[in-house]
Amino acid sequence: MSYSTEVKQELSKQINPARHCRIAEVAAIIHFCGKYSYSNNRCFIKVQTENLTVATKYFMLVEKTFRIKADVLVRNSHNATYYQIVVTGRDNVSDILKSIKVIDDLGQFLDENNRISRLIIQNNCCKRCFLRGAFTASGSITDPYKGYHFEIVAGNEDKADVLSGIFSAFGIEPKRTVRKNNIIIYLKEGAQISDVLGIMEAHVAMMKLENVRIYKEMRNTVNRKVNCETANISKTATTARRQVQDIMYIRDNMGLGNLAEHLQEIAVVRIDNPDASLKELGEMLHPVLGKSGVNHRLRKLSEIAGDLRRQKEEKNDNEENQH
């Protein structure tokens, strides 16, 4: 079972006790995966979905809210199964359409462009239920182990504006894109998606996502630490290798015996222990020396090696000029 299906199954169990909230959720499902007609010749409301969970939830909402038993039809098309929940009968259709503010008491359409009435989502509780219905009808969410992506196919500008307004009311600013002539409202940040799951009251799914976020954050922290330590080890190894090369250059071109006693001591210890840290080198000296002291002596050896190299280069240049 996909994570998206898990979320929708959890949401299907949420039946708000307040009638006005149930009406908001019914309105969302009808607007996002349904169609309706209210005329002298035809009166119906039809919701079609491939998701049995959505079909069941809508059927239950209609029955509990309006005391109407809808007809359920199963259709097979192009290797897919579709569930149609159909309400017929002028009185039944009228009750629902008036409740979701599509028609008035005289049966006249309130908006000739079939835009969603903002009257049904004035309260935050109704906004939650409308968002839940819209997601259930036309949304999806990616498994958090694979990535963070939450979207609802709004379809047109009006539905997109309604959804954006609801998100904004809860302090979330979604993004928009267009896919196959449909406007998509989506989120890509894990924290925002977690908040939306909480808003829709999918608390189990929200906890699962939060656990994944914590796991990913811990893993990323460990990876950063390992990468940092690896880089430090590499840097230390490179520095130690350069120090050994400098000491050997001094040995071959000047002789370690010509160094000051304290430099001669650290030179021998470093050559004999090329992988040792500064702290470990300091503990091998007599008397014991701290890291800063060891580093100072090694830098002095590098300066001496540098001077010897420059002197050799100058000598070679002079010899070439004489010839």
C-alpha cells in the first residue's frame, strides 16, 4: 500500500461531528472529482473516483449529513476500475447543492461560472475539512522515505485560489505549476507537509513523516560529521607527508646534526612516526610538549627546508648563467 493510500485511508475515518464541516468536505469532493446538473430535464450529482476509500467516505458523508442513500456504480475502463456515487431526484440534489452554496432557495445558480462559494469555508474548522476533502478527491503525497512532495490537482484558477487561501490561513504558502492544462498546488518542504497532515487530522501519517524526517536529519548529520572527519584526516595526512619530505630534504642537503637540538629531536620523532598526530608527537618528546609547541617546531623545519630549496635554485641559476 502506498503512503498516499495510507493517508487517505486514515482521513476516510475522520467524520466531523459538526454538520457545517461535513458540508465543506462534501463540497470539496464534489468540486474536485464530481459534476452536477440541476435543470428541468436532468438533476444529478455524480462523483467518480478510482479510489474505493474516497468513494466510501463520500457515500458516508452524504448519508450522515443529508440522510440520502446514493447509488454506487462500478465501471471498468482501460484496465481501471472507477466508482461512481450518484445522487438523483430533484429534492435530493437540491438539498445538497443548496447546502454547498451552488444554488439558492429558488433553484437558481449562485455563480454562473460554478466557482466555489467562500461562505462554506469561513471557519477554520470548515477550512480543515474542505482541504481534507480536496486532498482525498484529487491529491497525492510521496512516501517520505523517497522524498517530500504533496500536491492537489486544482484544475482551474478558482480552485487553486481557494486552496491557496486555505493554506495561507494556516501560515503555509504553497507553490503552483501547470500540468496537462491543470493547475497543481504543491508543497516540497517536509515541515510544511507535516503541518498539512496535522491540519487535515492525519495524525498517524504525520507521526510517520516526522519519524522519517528525524531519521534523515540524523543520517545527514552523521554523514556531514564523517565527511568533515575524513577531510580532516586527509588534511592531516597531507601535512604530515609534507613535513616528512621537508625533514628528509634537510637531512640530505644539510644534515640533521646541524639542526638545533630541539629541532633535531622533533625531526627524528616525525620521521619515525609519520602517521602520529601532533599530540602524540608531543608526548614522545623529552620533556613532553603541547600541540602548539610541536606545530611551531615543525613549521620551523619547513621554513629551513624552504630556505635550502631556494638556495639550491639560486645556485643552479647562477651556474647556468656562467655557462
